[in-house]
Amino acid sequence: MSKILVVGSVAYDSVITKNAEASNILGGSATHFSVSASFFTDTSLVACVGRDFSRRDHEFLESRDIDLQGLQYLEGETFRWTGDYTENFNQAKTLDTQLNVLANFQPMIPKTHQNHRYVFLGNIDPKLQQSVISQVETPRIVAADTMNYWIESARESVLQVLRLVDVLLINDGEARQLAEETTLVAAAHKILSYGPSTLVVKLGEYGACLYQKTGDGLSVFGVPAYPLKKVCDPTGAGDTFAGGFMGYLAAMDRADLAAMRKAVVFGSVMASFNVEDFSLDRLRNLTFQEVCSRYHEFEKLTAFNPISPQDQFKSMTK
């Protein structure tokens, strides 16, 4: 079992949906990732918060055995984001963003964290992502996330990061934008030529796809999203997916194709729980037994038998 280092944002979110809304709830890419990953292995978080960050939220992260040595308390207020899902549950309309202390964030990786074998770079400025990579010692897997804002405004910096990472996790719109391609397969080919050996494309309510370089081309693996009757809050689902994905790889200390495929399923499992309530509230009382149970439900959901000689079909040719 290996440890994970995650660098990203810790935030307070305000979320509006068709059915309900919640204000000043715990969020942020590093928060969702670290809580999700903590179900699988030891996780160290590097981020910044303001003096308004509540003791209750700090204690919740500690209760998940997340190492908070790298959590910087800075003068000012914690990063805040307000999003509206009333028109589209797959993508929020941003109503307000207040960077606050995140505007001056300079990740400083504690010496005790610099030898972690698995590193996840949350959705932050790609220059900060490069700074983190320069501070860690020979990690086995470096994975990164990015978003349309950085792809548009700092494309060259994003491409520099991609030359340094093993895995990129982004959504389908970002994949098309980054590759400047209309189909995901064409986008995957191009993105993998930029540097990563593995691309995970998150498809929201439609699941996720894993693309990897192979000797003769491209290996593709896909899973559907878990069928939920009710979705409460999609915020942080992608980071929760990444936490499950990286958490499984680090727990097994494996990165072969079979492990990657299982990791995609565990990522989907964790994301499916995350959306069942606002913020991280569903993960607060989640048990690992529930995680494993839903993993087995995914096995049943995607299981089918190969065509056998006994199968009979009407001939299409005369």
C-alpha cells in the first residue's frame, strides 16, 4: 500500500439545483479527492484556507486520517464558489467565484510528503502544478486534472504539464477542447501524443472511458454511470471519481491495465455516492462495505456472456 499526495483547492461552495440549495458547504477539488481516496489508502493534502475555515471541517478531514501538514492557514477568507444546476445537471453555471487566499497560493510540499509514490494535481494553475512536480521525488504515478479555463487561457502551460504526467483525468468537453477534435477517440489519440500514457474521460451521467497507449494503437475501456433514481448535487463528482481511481491504484500499488480498469470502476462507485447528497455529506457516513457492495453491483451491471456456438441467428444473407 502506498500513500497519495494531493494538491488542489479547499473551498466553501454554494449550490443551487431545481429541488434544493445549500450555502457555504465544504467543497474544493482537493477536499473531494482526499476524502474519497482516504477510503483506500493514506492521503496527504496540500492546499490553503483562510482564517474562516471552520474547526468542524478541519476535524472532519482529520477523522478520515488525512494528513493535514500541508494545509496552509492564510490571512483572509477561504476560496468560495457559487454554482447553479437548474438548467443542466451535468454542468454548473458559475454565478460567483471568489479566489480569496487561493489567489496567492504557493504549494509547499512538506519534506515528509515529497517521496509519496502517487501524486494527484487538482484543478489549479498549471504553473503551480509544475511547481509541485518539481518538489516530489520519483513518484510512480503523477495524475492531473485541468479545466476549460486553463486550456483556453494557459494552453502552453497545460501542454508543459502533460509532458510531465502519467495520467490525465478530464471531462469530455475538455478533452475535445484540448485536442481540438470533435470525436473522443480522435481526441484521445492526440492527447496521449502530448505525453500521458493514460487518459480518463469523465462523462457525467453517462459514465467514464479509459484510453491507453498500446503497441498497436489504442486500448479503450468504458463503464456506465451507476443508475441512480435521484441525484442531489453533482459538485465534486469528478474529483471524487479521481480519488477512488487513484486510491485503488495506490492501495494495490499497481498501474497495469487490469488495475487501471478496476480503478475506473471504483472511481465511478465513489462518484455515485458523492452525488447522493450535498457537499461531502454522503461520504461522511459511507462505509467501505457499501463501497464494495456497489462495486459488485457494477460487475452485475456490465456482465454479459460471449456468443456461444449454441446461439442461433437468422442469416442476413441468402
